[in-house]
Amino acid sequence: MACGKTYNGEKPGPDPGAPSDKGAPISVIDGKVRFYVDYDPSSSLRSTLGLPASDFTGYKLSVNGSEYTLSKDPADNWYADVDAVSNNSYNAVLITRNSSKWYGGSAFKDLAVPFSQFWSGTRASFKDYPRFASYSEESGNVLLFKDIVAVLNLRVKGAGKISSVKVQSPSKEVIAGKAVYSPSKGSLQMTEGVDFAVVNCTENGNGVPLSAEGADVTVVLPPTSLKAGLEVTVCSSDHKMVRHTLPALQLEAGAVVSQTIEFSPDADLVWYEGFDNCVWGGNIIGGEKTRAYAPDAAAMGITDGAGRDGYSDAFASVACDNPGTGFIQSNTWADVSGKSVGLSHAMSESYVVSRGFSDWRYLFRCQEYQGVMAVGSGQGNKARGVMQTPPVTNIHGLADISIEFKFCFQDGAGDNLLFQLVNAGHIKSMQIDGKDAGASITYVANASKVPIDKKTVSIPASALEPKTWHTARLTASNATDGTYLYFAGEDPKSATIHGFYVDDICVRQVGDISRKGTLRLLYWNIQNGMWADQHNNYDNFVTFVKRYDPDICVWCEAASIYKDHTNSSQSSSLRFLPSGWGALAARYGHNFTALGGFRDNYPQEITSKYPINTLVKITDSSSPGKPVAHGAALHRIEVNGRALHFVTCHMWPQAYGYGVATAKRDASAEAHEGDYYREFEMEYIISRTINAAAYAGVSDWILLGDLNSRSRLDNWYLEYPAGDTRLLTQDVVLNKTELKDVIYECYQPPANYLSSTGGSARIDYVYVSPSLMNNVVNALIIGDKWADPVPSVYVSSFYDPSDHKPILVDFEL
């Protein structure tokens, strides 16, 4: 009879005669036994993975260590004629040309049960996973192949996109790693490994979308009885997380166990990172007796591994102190400063995307280990690292938060760990391992800082020993969607070991403080009439204002000036502001608006939920040729029976004096004439408002604006000479009125210095009378994801959305 077609380009051997039909007992013809191959119908694994179970195109048959090409008979049955053996012991494995990646020298030994899996990648590559069969009289001349591993199919229901699914044995049972297959027992036995498996769901940055019907996540596991069940951690692309505990599971070879879980994160959880997709490198915390894997066994120095594909399998064993990557970003700060990890990285693009690191602010001198991030470690490294997260965008408005994370110092560490909230949020307390840390909390420029003293915790004696996690728990107020978490060594100048490890970063909202008090005031210099958002019909601006829901707003630079995306002047007839403020304010719920003194392009506008009575508009002064450059005004607004008097102003901005000819400006600046002019403006404004006899009976004053000057109250930080002219304008307010500087009063020195600009300057102020200071229940300079100053890509001297930050004050009236 004909032997049928052959595949893989190979020719069949001699016709052994007329073998038995499929399903018959084996027969030996010319020293050969014809075995038919088929898929064990009791095994549902491949169909669940979307793989053909009985199409053996491209496969080879290995029997008793010898390989044979598969052919088809006229009835389309796959077969091979194999060498007969006298004891009728035939142990077979079905393989492809790519199957060897799943095992060592033999398909029966060092089989990989992957701990690092991929949502679509592992499914696709599983077609090459070896299948096993042994001859039995019951099956005759048919080798029924089945898969020797099991699949846990998790149907995850919910909304959003997930980035990882981790399953872990609560009883520390090994569920991934290396195994052997015993033909005599017909079973797989784990020989080494780890107690968890992770399915990477980043999908080249697309994530795995969820729905009410659910998305299936398949996890390849060994056959076993998991009496303690499994702990399942599901993380999303926007840094949400849920944990479920599955009940006891019986996993059978070739079978699928299905479970349905809901992705419904706790309502108070606003940000989480457990580094579950960081699967390469040693178990630095567990120590030298633990197992860990990487794409290859190469030692990782700080510049190594840059070419590794982030979606590579990790089957090679590595030591506990061998990281999975070199430094993720360049070792040179100038290369990464001001750039996200997505824009500046030393590791491959696929690595950054596969770990979900594209939006991280910094991973400077950071390396991946199994399930943790090492900061400032690295072979021979004695320079500190910096890890700064993405902004905590799941906060809406303002929130009090708690931050919890695990940390462990590197062996030999000689520096403290510095934790900061950058851009928004004020740290109020810190506990280490449940005890008050007693640490000094400061706020400088735009960061709230607290050090973790290395002396308060244990320091590992060596890299190889098992290490102890310590837990930091902090509370903070006034966090926003622009809050970043920052981790670094405290002392950048010391030549010591700065390294530490971090895991399980969890941020929770303690309470909704979107409103404190009964009156909310929002002030902001919106740079050129909110030029950055005018092309967008001010939609982002309106959304921002509505997010904080102020009752009264004061805007400096409240007039349109330039054409969209340029610094070319717009014609007066096409400038939307200030005449359009009525319509614009109505979009965020303010029906009352008033313009201050308008003599140039930079007036102030006040908008309110309450009626506004404008009492004074100031443009010129009593000195000829010396106007109040950007104008000022006095407005009266009655709130809950109290008459609040607002003085809005914006001081002259230049170092040279007002009206000085171009040729004389340098000399004018040298003479500090700009500082003296601002002093003159402030004295005149106060004389017409707060100190005017007509308003002697007024008790509730609020003076606010861009004052373009520094305060003597901040001089503990600034360290200007006592007679420095930059302090003159604020001296007028401090010496000639009783007004209180709200930000200074709420954030006392020597621990706090806040910036109101994109840099480190505080030049915007809200002053209130003592009677109102007693009613202040919250105050902050807002750090907001959208409002964070970023240099404009259109005009180099402009910022998006402004070069200033907003100031918010809540009063209980």
C-alpha cells in the first residue's frame, strides 16, 4: 500500500507492508510498527487556547528518543512507522521545530512551566509545547497525545483595560518553574520554581479591554491539588488593582478549570503598583536559596540587557543578586531630566511598554528584580537613583490620602531613603512598621519631603541573605491628579551605597475633601488670557475650574492678546477676552463677572456665584506718568452676611522701571528701578483701598494677585540681604496693613517654602485680614495634572497652560 504524503520536505521510508488499521493492535512489519497519532478527546486545553488540537502539520514524532516524520494515509490519518522494540515500551512526544525552547536536552526533563506568561503571546507559542503519549494495549496502534499541564481560565469582568494578572499560592506551593515528565506515571512533577505566575496583559501598550461579558485570561499551571486555592491580583493600565482568593482547585493535566472574577477595585484605591510585570532577575529579597529566571543567564551590569525584548520568555535560571535589567534609563541625569521614561530610556522600547513604564516620570538608575524595583543599586554603583511615578490621575479634585509601600535597604546602605510628594500634596505623618517615625517633614518649592532613616530599620548584611520588608505608611492632605510619588537616596553628594528596593505601592483616598468650608476662592495668573487653551474653546480650562468648584475666582492676565499657537498679536475685534468673560464664566457656574482697571493687555477679572459690586477701578496714580501698569480694582461681594472686599492687582513685571527707554533698561535694572516701581504701585493701591478713609469700617479684606516680588517672610529660605529691593513690595503690605499672608500662615517656616510658578519662585499671594485668617480651613498652591506648567511647543517663552500655579483658599464663613 502507499505510505501517503510526507511533510517537512522529507521522503517516506520503505513501505513496511500492510499495517493494521487505525485502532487495531500493534503489529511489527519489517522491524517497524505503524503508530497513528491523535489528540486525546478528554483534553480540552488547546481548544480553550484557540489552538487546533488534531492538526499535526509541522509536527514530528519522537519515540524512545528517535525522531520520525509524520505522514498521512489515504484516509487522512496521521502516522509514523517507528522502530519496533521487544518489550513493547513506546514513550512518545509530539514536537515542532520550536518545541525545544520549552525544555532542556530532553523533552522529558527540564520542562518549563512558565511563571512569566503573556496574554496573547503564550497562547500563540503554546502550539509548540510538547505533548506526550505512551503505548497501551487499550489504545492499540494509536498514540493518544494529551497536554501534561493544566489551564486556569479566568474570566475577568469589569471596565477599563488590565495590564497584569498574577496568581500565587498562599501555601507557597511551587506552581511554575521547571518540571520532569514521567512516562511510567503519566504525570508531570515540578522540580524547582516559584509559587506564582504572572500573565502580562500590556499587549504592546494596548492592554486587555474588559467588558460586562468579561475577557478570558488563561494561566498555564502544573496539574496539582491546590487545597489553599490561589490568590489572584489583577492590575489595570490606569493603576487600579483588585485581589481575589480562589477556593481550593483541582488542576488536571490537559483540562481547563474556569473561574469568573470581577474587576471592581476598592472605591478608595486611587493608585497601585506591585511591579507584577517585573519578572526578570533574581529574587533579591528571598535570598540565595530561592529560584528566579531571566531570558538568559547573563550577568547584568548597569549597562547590560538593553537589547532584551520585553516580551521574551524567561526560562534561564539566575542567582538572587543578578538583576533582570541594566539601568532602565541612562546613567547620566542630563539625558533624562525633564523627560518621561517613555521618552528617554536605555532599555528597549518593548521593555518599557511591556512593563507599563512609559508614563513614569523617572526610573533613573533603577533595575528590575523579580517583582520589585531596585533604586540606586547596581554593581559598583555609588550614585543615588531616582524613581518618580506617573501622576496619581485617579484623584478628582482634592483629597486626603494615605500612601503605603514596602521597602528594604540594599546591603551596606549608607544613605537614608527620601520620600516626596511632588507637585501636589502635603505629608502630615509617617509610620515605619506601625510606629511613629518621628521624622522631619518639610515642603520646599513643589515637593513635600520626609526621610526614612536607615537606622530605624534593619540593613541586610549581604546581597545573598534573605531580607526583611519594612512598611512605610504616610498620610497627606491636598493631593490632586497632579501628585507624583518620588523615591531616592537622601544625600546626592555622598559617595556611599544609596540603594534600596520598593514594592506594593498603594495610595488610598482617606476622605473626599473636594470642599472644605463654605466659601472657596480660586486665584490664578492664566498667562495671556488662557492663550494655551483658547484654540480649544477653553474646554480644558472650564473642566479645570469645575473640578475645584470655586465660589469666587480672580484671574490675572485676563485679556486675550495673541493668535492661537503664536505670539503674534490678534486684532482687537477678534479678541474674546475680556468681553467674553460673562459667557466663559457661565460655563463653570459663575453668573457674575467684573473687570478691574483695564489700561493694557493684562487686567484682572473677578467671577463669582454671588453678585459683585465694583467700588474702585485703578489705572492711573496721582503721580503723572506713573500709572498702575496692569491696573487694579476693589470689589465688594457679600457672602453669608459678610461683606468681603477684594483688592485685585498685578504688579509691574520687569526688572527695569516703567516707561524706561530700551537703551536705558540695563542701567535701570541695575538700579533696581523695577523693584521700586512695584513698591510705588503697591503703596498707591493700598492708599486707595485698604488704608483709604472711606473704607475705615471694613474688616474683611482680601488682597491677591501676581505681585512679581519676594516676601521677607520667606527670607529664611531665600537668604537675601536685609535691604534687598526684591522685598520692598511685600514690605508695603506687611508694614502698612494688618493683612496676613495665607500661604505663609498655613505653611510655617522653617519647614515650608512653596513655589507659585513653574520654577521655585513664590510671587503670587493671597493676603487676608486677621478676621478672615481665622476662618481659613484650607489653603494650597495647586499642583494639577493639567495646570502643571510645561514649556509650550509653539512659543518658547510661553507655558502650557500658564507659567504660574493656581492658589486655592477655603473659608468657613
